[in-house]
Amino acid sequence: MPKLFKRDYYAQGRREAFRRRRMRRLGRAVGSRAHWRVRAVLWSFAVLAGLAVVLFSELADLSLNTFFLLYQNFPWLCLLLTPLIAVVTVWLTRHFFPGSEGSGIPQVIAATRISGSNKPVGALISLRIVFGKIFCGSLALLGGMSAGREGPSVQVASSIMHAAHRFLPHSRVIRKSDLVLAGGAAGIAAAFNTPLAGIVFAIEELGRRLETRTSGVLISTIIVSGIVAIALLGNYNHFGRVIVTGVHLNIVMPVIVIGLFCGLLGGLFSRILLWPMRQPQHLIWRWRRQYPLYFAAGCGLLIAIIGLMVQGASFGSGYIISQQLISGQTDLPWYAVLARYVATLLTYFSGIPGGIFAPSLAVGAGVGGQLAPLFDPALGSNPFFILGMAAFLAAVTQSPITAAVIVMEMVDNHSMVVSLMAVSLIAKMVSARLGPELYQQLALGFMPPYQEQQGTGLAKKDEQNGVQGKTKGKGKADEELS
């Protein structure tokens, strides 16, 4: 080979190698910019999710404070205000914000599954539902309904994070189901100020999985939304720092008894909530479908009457009563706990947007307080309130780890971790004997196959009833003619 030709050949090879290296560096730079754009979109929408949850929290507190101010000055006004607010809230929900009724957690579970199949989920999570959930949920609390904002916050944050998908540089960078899952976890974390509970809730209840590609999105979303909530509301604990001393083997019997008792009550509570889904043709639920506003008015009136009977102890989300119990400012009679139990069921059946997390904690604290005199007085009362909250919440949701972690972080007490885990597990085992998991079962009602099946079944039933009615009418007419 001639020297000139050989020199040109090697020079061309060096130029080609240099071009390849430059292209690789350029590709890494472009990839890095794309990754940062993804992060910017996720973090921006996580900030929006945190702001939405904070806004919901502030509006909910304002609504509750306004209601209790009115109640203190005009107690009998609730007989008019509560039914009226229930009717207006249900009317707005049905006409302008369908899909925002109830807790919101079943909708998020269903949306996670449906979006995994690349099907539209706009009827379950959307920006329209965000506005409806915040406005109607706060309006319901203005009427003193026994509802919480934590479950609705899950749907609010999931809807916002789902909207982030359209702004990603590539639609396949992150799956929609992962964004929905991360939003739900961020909603729980920001609402309770419990970041660890948000992660556990996503794994145990929403997605039932945690993949490597999901964990980064999940944790970063929780961190950003949590920082926003802390920056605006402060690094608070719902019940302060609860000090528990003298806990040794004397806690074993309370854990067993409270776990069994709350498991029975929580399992029955969950079973009653599933009643409309199990028996949709029952007279009560058929009447609710035909006259939803009258049904909501009836539920509101019953809630007002129950609240008056227990001096207002069953109104609102239940945080105030729980705080007063733990701080020793008040004692609840057994009928006040029962009133909260029934008022929460009526609130859920009315069809307003509202969750059951906070009322369940209030019921659990009341149950624990009622059982406290049975045990060693050296323990004090606080351990029984804490155990009752975790046990009842675990029984209702059948998510024992989530319940234990939420209560642990809310009271800022790690000395009872084992006790909380044990009582939650016992309550869950008892509740599971009475019925299936509440949120997972309710989520089936938002899945297309179930909706089609229910719609067909109801239509056939109505048609049969219509045919029977016509036959009976014809028979009566023939008898009259004869």
C-alpha cells in the first residue's frame, strides 16, 4: 500500500472515531436534557398536587370552623342547614362533577388498573374532578357531615399527576399508571403529613407493587409535594407528640382485646358500606337511584338529629374530638361513639364527596377509650386511644401496615410500633372473616366490565318489573270489566 494512501486511510479512521465520540457525547447531552425535562414536569406537577392538597385542607378547616361557630350560637339551625347542604352538594356532584362522589380511593385504584391497559380514565381522575372534589368536599363539611379530606386528597393528587403525562417529552417515558400511583401516595402523605405512610399506602392498597422504575417517581413526588405542604402548613402532627410510658407485657392483653373488638366493629362497618353494591335491587337503594336528592336530604336530616342528640360530637371529620380525647380534655360516652359510627355511614350513603379515614380514626379512639377501664390503669389512657385508632382503621380498610404507620406518624411515637402492628394485624384478620377488602371491592364498581354487567342487570330487572306491573294492571282491568 502506498504511504500517501495509508496516511489518508488512518486519518479517515481517526476522523470517524472522533465523530462517533462526539455523537455519543451529544446523545448523552440530549438524553440528559430529556431526563431533566421529565424531572421538571414531574416536580412541577408534584408542587401543584401539594398546593391542591393544602388548599383543600384550608378550605375544609374553614368550613368546619364556620359550621361549629353556627352550631354553638344556633344549635337547631343544623336541622335545616345539614339537609340543605347535603342536597346542594349531591346535586352539584351529579350534574357537574360526576366521578367525584365518595372517598376517591376506589376511583384511583380503578384508574391505576384501567390506565395500565392504555384505556381512558377521564371519568375517574381529571382536572374537572379536582375542582369538584375540593369545592364539594369542603361544602359538605360546611353542613357538618361526618367525612374526611384524606381519601379525596388521594383522588385530587392522582388527577393532577395524571395530567402531567401529556407534558412529558415522550409518552413512554413514564407510564400513566405510575403517575396515578405516585399521585395517590403523595395525596396521603401531604394530607396526613406522613411521608412513610404514603409509600406504604401505595404499595399495600393502590398498586400492590413497587417496581424499580416506579420507586423513583413515587418517592420524588412524595418528597416534593410533602415539602410544599410543610412549607405552607408547617411540620405538624395531627395529635401532637403523644408520650406513652410504662408499656411492657401489660400491653399484650389490650392489644388482643382491642384488636378483636375493633376488628368486629370495623368489619361490620365495611360490610355495611358494601351493602348497596352487594344488593343493588334492595328497596332502599332503588329509591336512592330514583330520588337521589330526597335520599341525600333524609341522610342529612338524620345526621343533624344524631348530632343534636350527642351535643355535636358526631359532626365534622372527628379530628377535634380525637385531639380532645388524647389530650384528656373530654370523655366520650359510648353512645357518642355509636353516633359517630352511624353518622359516617349515613354521610357515605348520601353520595357527597368525602372520605372515611378521619371519622374511622375518631371511632377507633372512642372505642379504645371505652375499653380503657378494663386494663391496667398504670398505662394511662393514651395507649388505648392509639391502639383503637390503628385497629379500627385497619379493620375498615384491611390495610394493617398502612393503618399502623399512619397512626404512628400522626402521634409521633415510635415506642408502640410493635403494638400498633400487632393490633392492626389482629383487627384485619377478624375483619377479613366478615367481608372482602373495602376499597378493592368498591373499585370494581368503577371498572367497565362490572358497570356493563350492573347496567344490563338493572335494565333487565326494571324491564321485568315493568312487564309484571303491566300484567298485574291488565289483570285488574279484566277483573273490573268482568
